[in-house]
Amino acid sequence: MFKKVLGYTGKYRKTTYLSAFVMFFGLVANVTPFLLVYQIIKPLLMKEPLSLHTALLYASGIALCGILHAVLYIKGLDLSHKSAYNTLKNLRISLQKKLEAQPLGAIQIKGTGALKKTFVDDIESIELLLAHALPEGLANLAVPALIFIGMFIVDWKLALLCLAALPVGILCMGVMYGIGMREMKNWYAAADKMNNTIVEYVNGMDVVKVFGRDGESYKRFEGDVKGYRDFTFAWYKACWPWMALYASILPCTALFALPIGAGLVHSGVSTLPDLALVLCMAFSVGPLFLKAMTFMSTIPQINHKIAELEKTLNTPPLVQTGKPFSGKGHSIAFEDVRFAYDEAEVLHGVSFRAPEGSLVALVGESGSGKSTLAKLLVHFYDVTGGAVRLGGQDVRDMSVEALNDEISFVAQEQFLFNISLLENIRLGKLDATDEEVLAAAEKAQCNEFLSRLEKGIHTLAGDGGKQLSGGERQRISLARAILKNAPVIVLDEATAFMDPENEEKMNDAIAELIENKTVIVIAHRLRSIVEADVIAVLDGGNLAAAGRHKELLSSCEAYQRLWNAHERSAAWSVNAEGGNI
Ligand SMILES: Nc1ncnc2c1ncn2[C@@H]1O[C@H](COP(=O)(O)OP(=O)(O)OP(=O)(O)O)[C@@H](O)[C@H]1O
Ligand SMILES: [Mg+2]
């Protein structure tokens, strides 16, 4: 584990080593006063003269050691934290890059709460390892080890007596470790569950408010929070007695050394100064050893967190090469495309083409797989079978960035970052001037609602764009696409939230946007796509037919069903407006 984590430190690895080195000398300064105390005690025991001047000299030495220890400890902490926090920063950035390259499904399956935990808590645990457990822990082990060697040199019998309580303390620690290891996985599972449920609960607060607290969501929230409390409490309770025992026993180096050592001195096997020296040395190592053991006890936890982090880091990324886009033109081809979000396949071998410059409409009942096809084209996921090609080049045979440059995607669900609306639109083309952004916003019919906002286009979008209505979010998203002006446009229900008046204006903007481009449009309102060059009809994840409106109306049963349903609902709206209902 240490090796793995040191691998993350990169150029700061040396800083970590240096911090351990500095802390080691800090601890040497910390234990030296015990030897100076011995120098004062020894003449007293041996009834030898000790001048005040010499005693004061030793006392000054003790004070100096205290200062030196403090200075070196601060320097060591400074170095170890410099390395630790830079490593955390690098890890978070590399995790973000890895996540970006993973299929959306792999990210969604983890859950926002668990991912937040990985980004914040799991990575933070490396701070404990790099800034404390490793340098401080090592120093706290190395210095006692040296002192024990010294004790053996002075009198091996007394040294052994000092170590006699050690096995009992280590045994207690081992029991605590065992309990910790056994329950840790379950504890993390409970924590992940609670994290995800809390995030879900907060995101679904509006539903909770409408449907009351008796709903499933609140019950799960309450259940998971209580479950976490009960589990943690029971776990800690099982550990505490063993923790208290080892914390008491480990520093007890004088437990046997003092009474038996006194016997040895009486019987002439050991000398009094040696006993005093060994005891002074033994008193100095107790706290150090305990501290080292406390760091050791955190290692299984850190180990688990690092394993979780690595799982996220090592999730297979999307299949992509680093190649640029080199397709011939911008025709789109779905070739026997199969796809499953999880076990259940939702696309069962869909094949059709959108020639360069054509307008292809995807229609089908809700859940038939229209949005999924669009997401496969923009390579949010890897197909599980077949291929998606742009200009003849497989979307997996280019970098995701290269593909992104060729396609503007206005998704069904809009997400806006909590930055100004102006900056949200500018995401379409990062080097666009303010004037270009404003022009795109105007074309996407944003001005109507922007003029109502106090700060206009400089208004913050709110978390996830929640400050805007669905239709307003869509128009911002369309403005982004207009600004991007990519050769391929994918519109997933781009006007679904529009009122008739705005929809007409928006359709004008879309007509201008899609001119001379290869366009895939998904629409429930079939009247808006009767002029499409190709209408691809999806039915339960299969392509029922592809052709022009008139052909399909006479030959495709699934299309006839959709069209009739659409006509009926259109007639219903007309009647409703006429006051007949
Ligand atoms: N993230 C997801 N995880 C698992 N299954 C999903 C996910 N998104 C969609 N599905 C499933 O895949 C199928 C196709 O969904 P898709 O969103 O492509 O339908 P759609 O035709 O766009 O529907 P709509 O017209 O309602 O937007 C559905 O059965 C849906 O339940
Ligand atoms: Mg959809």
C-alpha cells in the first residue's frame, strides 16, 4: 500500500522521505532529555558530586531539546503536508480525467453520493497516510527501535523485562484489528448507501414535499441514516475495550522492569545505574510506540479507501483512440447497433444511415430507444454490438474530443452549470466574443426571458440550472449549439417544453441552425418532422422501418399507430381550445 501511495506522490516523493527524516531527528531530540535526566540522577544514586553548574547545563540541554523537537516537528509536518496536499490535488485531477473518459453508465451506477465520497473522503484519507502515518509513524517506530537496541547494550535482561508487556498489548491490538477488518467492508457499504440516499433525497426534495414524508424516499432516508448509526455504534463499541487495553498496556514498559529489575540489582545481577538508565530509556519510548501503533491501527481503513479509489480509477474507460476526426464528410451510420445499460438489452441491432446534409427524424414510443441512439452517436456509452460511424469513421476510432468538435448535441434533459447564462452559452465555443454569445442567445429566442431577469444574461443559472424553467434551459442549450455551429446536429426533443408561440420562433432558429448540416432530430410532435429526408421508426429497441413520411404512412404499422395517436391528440387540443371539453 505504501508503495502504491508513494507512486501517487510523483515529484513530491522525495519531500515525503525528507519529512520522515526530519521527524526522525525531531523525535531523537524528544527522547534525549530522558538521557539528560539520567545524567542528573546517576550521581545522586551513586552519591557522586554534581555541581549546580553541571545540573543547570543538563537542564538547559533539556530545554534546548524541547525547542529543537518543536522546530523539527513543525518542519517535518510542513514537508509532509506539502507532499500530501499536492498528491491529493493531483489525484483529484487524475480521477476527474478518468471519470470523464468513462462511459456515463459506469459513473451513474456508482451514484453521486459515493462519487463525492471517493473525491473527498477516500482521497483525503491519503493525507493521513502521507502527512502522518508514513513519516510520523516510521519515525515513531525507528526511534524506539534504536532505543531498544541501546537498552540491550546496557543490560539485555533489563531490556527484555521492559519488553515483557509488549506481546499482551500487541495481542489486544490484533483483536481490535480483527474486529475492524471484519466489519469494515460492511461499514463502508452502510456509509455509501447513506451518502447516496441523502443525495437522492435532497435532489428529490420537491417530490417529497408534494407527496409527503410517508413516501418510500423518506423511509429509505430514515432507514439508511439509522442503519449507519447502529452499525457504526456497534462496531466502535466492540473495538473500544481492546483499544483501551492496548493503549494502557503498550506504554507500560516499567511494569516488570521496575520490581524484577530491583530484585536483580539486589542480587547483584544488574547495577543500579544500569537500571536507572534502562528505565529512563524505557519511559521515553512508551508514548512514541503508542503513537506508532495508533497510526498502524488506521492502516486497514486507509487500505480499504485506497482500494475503493483504485476501483474508480481503474474502471475501464470508453473505447477511443487518440486519433483526430478523419471521416469523409459527415454522414452517420448505425450498423447493427446493440446496447444494454445493464443486463437488459434496449437496442437489438439497429441499422440505418443519415446521408451527409440530410435531416433524419427518430420517432417511436416513449422508451423505444431514441435518446439512447443519440447518446451512442455522441459516444456517451460504448455500443455492446455493431458500430456507429461518422463520415465512415467508427466513433471509437477517434478521441471523444475530436468527435465533440463535429457534433452539437441538445439533450432531452438539460444541465446548466451554476455560472452566468452568458458563460453557459459560451461553453459551445470557448473563444466566442460576448457579441457572438448575445447573437446566439437572440437566435435561440432567449431574449424574451432574459429581459425579465434583473441581471439578464449575467444571471447565475442556479445549481444544475434550477433557476430556469425547462423551456428556458432548452433555449440556453440551443443557443450553445448555435454558437458551436458544428457540422452535425443532434436535437433530442429540443422544443418539447415550448409553448406554441415560442415553438414557432424556435423552429425558425432551428431551421437556420440546421441548414446544410447532417441532422438527427428526435420529436414526439410528428407534424414537425413530416418533411424529414428519412424518418427512422423505433419500436421496442428495433428499427421498424426507415423512409419518408408518405411511404411509412402506407407501409409501416408502427408509424401508422404513432401518427394516428398524434393526430388524435392534435384534434383533442383543437377541441379543448374551442371550449368543447
Ligand atoms: N440510464 C439508464 N439506465 C438504465 N436504463 C435506461 C437508462 N436510460 C434509459 N434506459 C432504458 O432504455 C430504454 C430506452 O430509453 P430511451 O431514453 O432511449 O427512450 P426514448 O425513446 O428516448 O424515450 P422518451 O421518448 O420517453 O424520451 C428504456 O427502456 C429505458 O428504461
Ligand atoms: Mg428520450
